[in-house]
Amino acid sequence: MMNFMQKDTISKESNEQELCVAIRSNNELILSSLYRNNYFKVERYVIENNGSITEAKDVFQEAFVAVWRNIQMHKFSPLSENDFTAYLYQVSKYKWIDTLRSQQRKVLFIQTDVDGMEDVLLNEHDNKYVSLVRKHFANLGQTCREILVLFYFQNQSLQKIALARKWTEATAKNNKYRCIQQLRSLVKTDSI
């Protein structure tokens, strides 16, 4: 625990007020101590959850600034250093989870090949899955490949796909569903 929180320096009743005042006045000693005392717990969490030290530093710094801002704006007032630590850890966890989610969604479409299937640049973790999807996508019938490319890669509406194929919108929806289920089933069977 921090020195300024010891019983002989600050009474228990004034802990909240003193901590908040110190943070709101940007007391360098207090902020530095809070930063040092809390960093390694967040670093351990990030590393244990597929992160690196660099990512842990980034996440912790963002979380620390967010917590500091919330205290500055009177949105959060820690009752003790433990409250501060728990809140900072929670914010850090959510920021790391958001980072992981955004990494999973990072898909960069860079070039279209002959079939109209987009080349994608993904992190290494997703490469095996993408390879399986590509493999089985190529094995789908021509109609399924066209529907999936139009809907997922060219962002065409089901209504537009139905008009081009002279189908009802319900038929287009059913065919798209059937095609994606077929692809998922092939990928799932191959990944077992």
C-alpha cells in the first residue's frame, strides 16, 4: 500500500478526500505511486490473456488516464487505494477485452482474385480458419459463391440480389442462409 494511506499520516475518515484531492491536484508523487503499484497486476493479466508487455503498457496507460479523468470530472471518487486499484484493474480488463475484440475484427481487404473472393490480411491466429474457409468456399457451388460474395464482400442487399436473380427476397434470404450453413458445416467438419 502507499505511504500516504498509512494510518499515522491520514485518518481513515479523510482517506477518500485526501486521495481524491491528491489525484485532482495532479500530485506527482501520488500519481506515480499509484501507477507503479498497479501496473504489474495489469501486465500479468494482459500477458496471461494473449498479450505482450508493449500491449500491457498501452492498455494500462489508457486505463490509468481514463480513471484519472473520471476522478477529475467527479464521476468516480475512490474511498480508498483499494477502490482505486479495483476500478483501475476493471477498466484495464475492459480495455484489453476491447483490444482483443478489435484484433479479431481487423480484416483488411486488399485485392480481389478471380472468383471475387477477397484476399484478407489477418493475424496469425486466424490464418488456419481463413485457410479452411477459402478451401471450402472454393468447393461451394457457383450460385452459393456468388450469393456470399455479393452479400458479404460487396455489401449488396438481399433485395438487390433477389432482383438480379429474379427471386423473391425470401428466396434470396433462404439461399444465403443455406449457403453460409453449408460453408460453416464444411469448415467445422474439417477443423475437428
